[in-house]
Amino acid sequence: MHLKKIEMHGFKSFAEEVKVEFEPNITAVLGPNGSGKSNIADAIRWVLGEQSAKSLRGSKMEDVIFAGSSQRKPMGIAEVTLTLDNSNGQLPIDYNEVTLGRRVTRSGKSEYLINNSVCRLKDIEELIMGTGLGTEAYSIIGQGKVDEILSSKATERRLIFEEAAGITKHKQRKKEASRK
Ligand code: ATP
Ligand code: MG
């Protein structure tokens, strides 16, 4: 799954609209301490549905909105859009390019979007299930994640292999069907 582009507006330190484009192959993000490198990774996890403000290094969800600086007023809304290459059809949606978005306002209004249409978080989760992209999956290996995988119980480690094998989706559907 190739992440082609991230657009951030009002997210954490990115007050101006910031667009980061990724070529295929390896991209490294370099910058001084506090320049916003980790905020880019936070932005990705946020769009994919991260619900824990703490794991986004804040204390409440509002902390993802640009809080202002000596030169700039605080903003009222944070918005992030990811553009994914879907030319191999890995995502079950009939578009070569898929955008996933999330925005939140200070008043707490929150929206998720697929291809610019408002959707539920569940729709995003279902779309990316089995691709390794989810917040709990393996496409984002944060600090400590490798240790966590190595020291986890066999049953927990199994979930990672199930996601990689693309069967999480089917297990989830089975679970939902048996609940009805
Ligand atoms: P390091 O090299 O130390 O890991 P980094 O490049 O990863 O640094 P980040 O942690 O991404 O840096 O960025 C931290 C910066 O983002 C801090 O200066 C912090 O003030 C700023 N920041 C975080 N949240 C907000 C917010 N809501 N509004 C404005 N600035 C914010
Ligand atoms: Mg960092």
C-alpha cells in the first residue's frame, strides 16, 4: 500500500496547509528536534481512527488542533487527508486513488471522509482491514512496537499474522454475523 500524499491543515504544529508527497521506495523525514517529524506520523494514525489523545501525545483530542504561536492565532479546526494509491485494487473500492480524511473542531464536531464524502469511522476501518494499515496493525511501527511484538503472548502475536494474511476482515464479518 503506497501512501502518496498527506495534507494537513491546523493539525498540531502545521497551521499553514502542509502537503507531504511520498515517492515509491523509501522516504526519510529529517529535521531538528520539535520541528514536527513525529506530528506527521501522528497525523497518519489520527486519520486511521486513533482515539487515544495520549497516544497522540496530548491530553485531550482538542490538543491535535493548532494551539497558536507567537506569530499566529490558534485555529478552530484540524484537518488531515491521506491519499493512497489503489491502482492494484487492494482496497475494495472502485478508484485508483483513495483519500481518507478526518477533521475535528474545537467544539468537538468530528467527521471522517472517504473520497471527500462523510462516512463513519467504521467505514474507514472496514476499508483498510486486511491491509496492515489500521491503528493497531503493523504499517506504523512506533517506538517500542518491536519490543511489544516480541514480548507479546502468542495469541496477541497471531493477530498480526492474521492481518498480514488478510483474514481479519473475514473473522470480523463472521463475528458480526453471529451477533445478529
Ligand atoms: P524530535 O526530533 O524531538 O522527536 P519532532 O520533529 O518529532 O522532534 P514533534 O514531536 O513532531 O517534533 O513536534 C513537536 C512540536 O509540535 C512541539 O514544538 C510542539 O509545540 C508542537 N505542537 C504539538 N501540538 C501542537 C499544537 N496543538 N499546536 C501547536 N503546536 C503543537
Ligand atoms: Mg519525534
